[in-house]
Amino acid sequence: MRSSFTFSNDPSLIDRPRVHAWLSKQAYWAEGRARETQEAAIDASRNYGVWNADGEQVAYARVVTDAVTFAWLCDVFVDRGVRGDGVGKMLIAGVIADLEPLGLKRIMLATADAHGLYARYGFAPSEDPNLFMIKQMTA
């Protein structure tokens, strides 16, 4: 039930060990990520979460942004135990609501499996995928 969950953008509430465990062990894009790397990413980003009625964090997302023109939504993760309960929708709606007042020109993200979720909030494939380039760096 959706009402048993709470969204927040308060970074002090983030359960850092839990977020690291989720991402480094269960997220295809961050598998094996070092704890120090995750800590630095959290510290340099806007952070969001959803908590259950018992105060346990059940979802996480972070945004890298200049807070003026551009944002990158990343590290979106919903605990397997609450998938299908509207937590992902609550998380993304909260992130978008927090970013809207900034007047950003674009918010980007990458996903291999959640296109339908993001489409609900206005995300669409790039009209010109040749416009964007990526340089892969070694860690």
C-alpha cells in the first residue's frame, strides 16, 4: 500500500551501508562498486529515498546536477521486497518534483529495463541518439 511509504530528499536519512549493498551486489550498472566510491558519489549528489512504515529505506536514487541547466538521474534502485507496490513511482515522482523548480533544460538517464516507469514521467528516447557521445573511462 502506497500510504505506508514515505519519500524524502533529506541526505542525512540515507542508509549508506544498505544503498552500497544494493548497488554493489544487485545493480547491473554498479556491481562491485567500492564503498568509498559510493560514499563519494552520495556526497557529491542530490539524494532521494523511500522508507517504509518501520523506517527502513526501501528505495534510493541520486541526481548529479549543476542545479541550473542539466541533471543526470542515476543509481535508481528499489528493494526487491517492495517492487510492484508503487515505490518506484513514488521515488521518481518525488525526484521530478524536487528538480522542477530548478528550471533545468534536460534530465537524462540510462536504463536497460525500466523504460515504462520513466516514460510515465516524460522521459523518452533521444530523438537523435547520434547527438550524444560517451567516453568510457577505466576506474
